Amino acid sequence: DHLNRTTDHRSTPPPQPTTTTTATTMTTSATTFDELVALGDKVPEVKATVSVKAYATSAMRLFEQATQGAECAMDVTLEYVYLRRFVKMAVQLLPQHPQWVEFKSSNSSSAAELRRCAQKALSRIETLHESLKQRYEKAPAPRSAPTTTTTSTTTSSSS
């Protein structure tokens, strides 16, 4: 008799997918202002085998990380490093790429966005530069080694 019964599966919610969220926090290892500036200038060299679009995307990610971090009260030293790296990529390195001229003409809105963001970044770098320089000059003790903390949360619902 139980074989003839049908089960209404619509009342049972489908199993939810497992979601994993990872957040990474990085601190700088600079003990002097000059070291901080050097960290900001550390960018990859331009290779013709990597598309200019990939470099432009990476540069914009740096800008987004810096601006989002500033909104979330990120350590200003990290914001400064990200902004310096972005400007160096957008202003100095991308124009050296063999595909840059073609990229600018076929992606004029992306190139214009890079220029606009570079102007914003330079303005913010100027603001941060003096305050960070003063902070590092006043700092009596060296900072700790670079650390990276990763936290993961996994959620899943059981049926």
C-alpha cells in the first residue's frame, strides 16, 4: 500500500549550494617611508605575451581595492601602496605595451576611465604622502614582518 503513495517533493526545499567566502587582510612590512614607497612601486614588468587588456584589468582592480578599502577604513598604508601601484601601471607601464595604441583606439572608454582614475589616485596619493611620511618619521619601533590572515566561512543547509 505504501508503494502506491506519491510523495510531494515540492514541499521539500531543494538543497542549498555550499557557499565559501574568503577574506584576506594584508599588512605592509615597511619599516621606513622609503620602503613603503618602494612597495608601492613594485609592479610586474610589461610582457608582450600578456594582453594589454589583462594589465588594464589588473590596474583597475588595484584602484578598486584601494578605494573600497578606504571606504571600509583600510589601513592607509595599504591604500597608499595600492594607489601607487595602480598609477605606475596606468601611467607608466601600460603605454609601453605593444598593444597599447590599438587598445586605446578600440577601448576608448576603458582608456579614459584609466586616465580619470589615475587623476583621482594621484590626488589621494598626494593627500596620504605627507601624513604617512610624518607617521614613519615618528615611528620609534620597527613594524612587524608582513602577515596575511585568511578567514573562511562555509555555510550549507541540510535537508
